[in-house]
Amino acid sequence: MSFTVAIIGRPNVGKSTLFNRLVGKRLALVDDTPGVTRDRRMADARLGDLRFKIIDTAGLEDADEESLQGRMREQTDLAIEEADLCLFLVDARSGIVPNDKSFAQILRKTETPIVLVANKMEGRTGESGFYDAYRLGFGDPVPVSAEHGIGMSDLYQAILDKVGEEVAFPPKPEPIEISDSEDELPEGFEDGEEELAYDNTKPMKIAVVGRPNAGKSTLINEMIGEERMLTGPEAGITRDSISVDWEWHGRKIQLHDTAGMRKKAKMQGKLEKLSVFDGLRAVQFAEVVIIVLDVTIPFEKQDLQITDLIIREGRALVIALNKWDLIEDRQAVLKEMHEKAARHLSQVKGLKVIPISAETGEGIDKLMAAVLEVHKTWNRRIPTAPLNRWLSGILYHHPPPAASGRRIKLRYITQAKSRPPTFSVSCSKPDSLPTSYSRYMVNELRKEFDLFGVPIRLFMRKSENPFANRKRRNN
């Protein structure tokens, strides 16, 4: 992307609505409640032929530095520093208020170029507020309606005038010539090989989930080495699912911080439900999910429900026992945690349980090593030949029970897909095969092919009879 734009302004002027409009997706939470956005959020934006990074920020408020609003203000100040251009949003319907004037004074001291944007200009109700915006001293306001997409061409021209065409349209890199030779195969791939090598060049998507105040945002801040996420003693600070790019030992990673997930009965209002839904959407798009548990109150019912949801989604899974620095008898507690994980989460054998301290950074390297290991397992594809040798072995030692006096035949097995490992078995009577035997097969698959710590899906399908539709000949 050629440049970065930050959207700033007081609460409830429509910053997140404009952010979603420029991104083209409903990424940021939008609600009538002031102060919905707390962390700064970055995404790729598009306006006509302009391509740039856009940052959504918390509403500017006068508050003590130690308060939650003060810490939100710090995040906004950081966004202003790293931006090449700021869109200063005002509400044309309500006109210019004292907070707008005080923040205009702050913005004049920055070296970042400012574009004044008068939002909510649909209809005539915003005309007086639009002309009132001239008093802020940032030149002609740009009249827009972020909700209805009005005035986007004017905003395009204002941005282009501020950043200049050289920044807005950087020269394109020279095209790379690609050989058309059919004899060359990709590196790490041999002709006829069924199991491809693990590709560690692709970015890994990791979602960090858990109950409120378990330390998710603190963990991400410690990982990336900066105060990127808003943290504090208050429960439920994070609302949006925030994405951060990171690199660990040369591996590109996309981290997603999510809102704390409480029991449905304890959720208060539409905003918290939207936050949890946004977190669940992050889980759906993730490859590995780190569940952060408070080691002082671990494996509560809500923790188990979150874990079960992730397993049903088919995501690779690692449990992080946070606040490990508060534990004295570590060996005994760790043994107890492993026993609880095996007992309460028996549907996935061999789950990785890693003790960490998000406050001090202890155990983060071990956590990431475990994440990488389960990600490799989650991506594995097993060739068909060893799978069927394994199937012959278990049928010899433990054949399936008969159904109505007739034997159930398991003819062959193949891996239908990975991510998670999914297997398809040709079966003569799939509806009659007991669930206990399917569980036995899954457990034996784990042991034979080292598929611990990830969900496994096993489907029984009835083999087709090639002679079923043929008419019987009369002799």
C-alpha cells in the first residue's frame, strides 16, 4: 500500500462507519452507543483507484491518562503519529461542539496533513453544521455521508490533493518472468509423491480467545513487543476483533485479538453480543486457536464450551495457562492441568497445554513451538496406501460388530482433505456401524499417524453397487 490514513474525531461521529465504507466490509463494530471502538484497527482500503491503509481509532476524549478513556486516547495518538494523512471527522448534524475545537488545537500541533470531513450530510439537517465547520481552520470541509456513500468522489479528490500523485500512485515493480518449462517442478515436490512437504512460507492465522480478563490482549502485546492492544484491570476492554501482523523466527503470522466470551445469560446488551459474534467470526477464519485460561480458575464451564465450539469448527487448538507467575507448586499444578484437560476434553486426545505468563513473557516461545507443531499436524495429508494397510490391521485385530446377524464390511479408507484431517471410509452399512467403533478408529488413527492435538473427522459412506441398476436376465 502506498500510504496510511487515520480516521479521528470525537465519539459517535461515524468513524467506524466510514472505515467500513472505505474497506468495503463490515469489519468494525458500529452502534449508536458512543465509544464503541477502543483499539485502533488497520485494514486495506480502496477509494476509486486509490489503494491505502486505513486506521479506525477510538473517539478523542478529555480524560485522565490512567483511566480507560485516557489509554484509548494514547492509542489514537499513536495512530496519528504513524499515519501519512488524518481524516478529522465532525458530525454535521450536531454542529461543532467544544470537544471538536479542543481537538482541532491538538491536531494543529502535529505535522500530519489534515482533511476535515463533515459526516452525516444526508438531507438538509447537516447544512448549518457544515458551514460551522469552517471555524475549525482546516479549510473547506468535505461533505460526506459515510452510511449512504454520499460524497466519496469529493473525499477522493481531497485525499489526492493532500498526499500528492507521487505518493498516491507509486511506480509499479517490474514484472518477473516465469519459465514456461513443464519439466521443472516446485521445490520440495517430487513427481508421484502423495504427501507434500509442509509449507512454512504462508502466513499463519492465529486467533486468541478466552473468557474476559484472562489476559488475551496482554499476551499479544508481549508477543509483538509493543502496547498495540488496549489493556487494563477492567474486564471486557476489547470489543472488536483486532488483527496484527507479526513475525516469529522468520515465520509470518497474523494474530487476532478477540473480545472475552461470557455465558450467554450474562451478556448485557446488543454491543456485547456483536463483540462475541465478531470473535466467533475470527475463529472461523483462523487456522490455530490459542485458548487463554486463567490458571487460578481454569477449566470452568465457559472455558469448556468455548473449546468445544473450536473443536466443532475443526480448528487446531493450543491451551495457554496464563498467570503462571502466580503459581508456587508448579509441578503439581501442571500435572493437575494435564489431567483435567484429558478428562474434560477427551474428544481431542493429546491437547497441548502450555503454562505462560503474559505479564512477564515466560513460556511464549514454548507456546509458539506448540502452535507450529499442531499447525503442521492440522495440515498433514497421509497417502492412501499406508491408510489402507492400517485399516487391514485394525479389521484383523478388532473387526466391527455384526448388524442383524450380517457382517459390516469396511472396504477402504482415504483422506478426503486436511485442515482438519478428514477421512472417508467405504462401508457396506454405515448407518449400522456403532458410534463406539468410529471413536475406536479415530483413536487408532491418532496413535498410528501421530495426529494428536487436532480434531479428526471420520465419515462412513456406503459403497455403490455397480450392478444395482442392471436388469436381471431371464434364462
